[in-house]
Amino acid sequence: MNKKNRWRRGLCHCALTLLLLAGLCIPAADADAAWQGRQPDTVQVRLPETQTPKTGTQGPETEPETQTPQTGTQGPETEPETQTPQTGTQEPETQAPQPETQEPETQAPQQETEPETQVPQTDAPQTETENQQPSRPEKPRLNETSLKMTRKRTYQLKLKGAQGKVRWKSSNPSVVSVSENGRIKAKKAGTCVITAKCAGKKYRCDVRVYESSKEWRPGAILDMYRPKKDKGKVILAGSSYMERWDTAEKALEPFEVLNMGIAGSKADDWIRLYQKLLVPYKPKAIVLCTGDNNMNAGPDSESGSATAQKVIYLLKQLQKELPDTEIYYVSVAPNPRRWKVWSQMKECNRTVEQYCKTKKRLHFIDMTPHLLKKGALQKKLYCSDRLHLNKKGYKIWGEVIGNRLRQDMQILLRQ
């Protein structure tokens, strides 16, 4: 019996020691959990329960189960059972996604947006530098390399793109003279070469002078203008008052202008030339000034009534060939050189004006009140030859004709 009691006591002692050891392990585990900032795990609390079967399955096992709450710390055992689900759900859900979402989402867009903002910054200075690059200097060239002129006419030659002083020279000054600035003057019929020298290089212009514009001007007009390309524009036709009108394009804006004036031409010449020079272009308007050279105050000067009949015949033929074209006849202009036949000129103007009033698409532009002042000539409007208009005269001439065409713009734009 003593042996059995001793054996039971030994078992009790072993059980008590195990319980004491388990009680010591539980606070230590709680201390580690507190140090790490988390709640104790349930696994640590159940360690004594898994180890008790190793000692045996006999009666003494029931005694430690009733004694464990007395010897163990109840606080750590009850707290893990209620708080462990909170720590188990919060720690993996809040801490684990943070490194995964913050690193790729914040860093990846920064690498994509940086090149997009830097591209325009690198392109902007390139365009500025390209715009600031100076353009290459233009190679020197003459504005005309071949000219046909009528005697007593002048023309301005220019060496475009020249760097430095330009020296001008004429091969035959008796035919064509040239000034220091490149202005040439045709003196008599013949040929000549005008040379411009600059920076050791020479540039030439071949000039041919004719006695009358009627010798060369019709052919030059056909070379300058083409019916297919220049169809439906405004044509200036007539004598030198039209040919010398250098500012016609600006004065008649916004209309496109073909200047077909022929200096020295008479109404007879245009009766012969209109089918060749005017009809093929089918213009929307014709501004005609002719008949002044028929009354030239010379030996072959014609009367006002005879001249008017020729002008009216020309107008009839133009309306027959070009029924949709608006025709503007500019009155014969008074001038100091032919003042003695001014009465004949006035008769011609009155007769043509009366005829224009009876026809549609036929208009009369009276230039007399704009060139005379109280019935007297304004000599300041004429050149030194006392026949042609100067810049002041052409300014008035252009304003009167231009305003009339612009007044009828709606009609002309329908053509």
C-alpha cells in the first residue's frame, strides 16, 4: 500500500509541476505579445492541453483540469478567446494590402507622366531657334532681262538682292540711256544692252525700242495673257491713257485686271484688234478709252462726230460678241497739248454718252469735271509732255473709275 501511495503522490507531483510550468509559459507568451503590440494567440493557451495526454490517461488527469483555473492566470486565457478574431482579421487585411497598392499605383504614373510633360519643353526651344535662323540672302537678279519699249517711254530697272553699290551702263546711249539708279529711257528705234555690275558680277537686260506701241504691243499682250487662265477678268483697253496706268491693279481692287492699253492706238485700230485681243478672254467688264488719238490736233485730226461714229461702231461690235460683258466707256480727256480741239472732243463725248444711255450693260464715265476746274485745265495733273497724266492725275483717274466699278460690284460679281 505504501508503494501505491508513493506512486500516486509521484504522479500528483508530476502533474502539479506540469501545471506550474504551463502557468509560467502563459505569462511569458503574453509578455511577448504585449512587447510586439498584438494580442496573445490562442495557440499558446492550448499548449498545455496538447501536452497533457503525453503523461498518461489515468485518473489524475481530471484533477489538473479542475485545478487549472485556480493555478493559471485567467486574464490571459479569457482575453485571447474574445480578441483573437479581431487581431486575426485586422492585421492581414489592413497591413498586407498597403505595400501592394501604394508602391505600384503611386510610382508607375509618375514615370509615365514625366516624359509627357518634358516633350513639349524640349520641342518649344527648337521651334524658336528655327524661326530665329536668318533666311538665306536672295541671289541678285534683274527684274527684267528683256524689254520691248516705245520711243520716249521710260522704265525702272532694279537689281533685286544686290549687296552693295550697283553700277549701270548702256551699250548704246543714243538708243537707250540709263541713270545711276537704273532708270532707262528709250530715245529712238533700235536695240541696246543695259548692264548692271555689282560685287564683280554683271547682269544684262536686252532692250528693243520701237517707233510706236502698235508695232509690238499686241503681240506682247498675247504673250502676257492667256484666254484659259485669264478668262472672266476686267480688261483695260484703249490708248496710252490705259497703257501708262501703272497703278490700275491697286486702284481697281478687288477686281483682277488685264491691262491691254496700246499707246498711240486709235478707234480704227481697236475695230481691227478687238476680236483678237478682247473677245477670246470673255471679260466680266471692259474699260475702254479710245478716240482721243483720232482728234490729235495734227494734219490728220478728225472731227468729233466722225470719231464718235467709229467709237459707237466698236461698242456695237463688242456688245454683239460679248452680250454678257459690262462695258464702261471713259470720255476723251482734255489735255493742254490738244486744247485747241477740245470742242471736237466734247462733241464726241456728248454723242457717245447719248448712245450709252439707250443700251443695257453700256456705261459712260465722264472724266471732264474731275480734270477741269471751273472749265479750265489743271496743269498740275499732267506730265511735262502736256499730254499724259502724272501721278496726281492718275490718282484722280483711278478713284473715278474704281469707285464706279465698285458701285456696280454686285452686277459684276454675278458675271
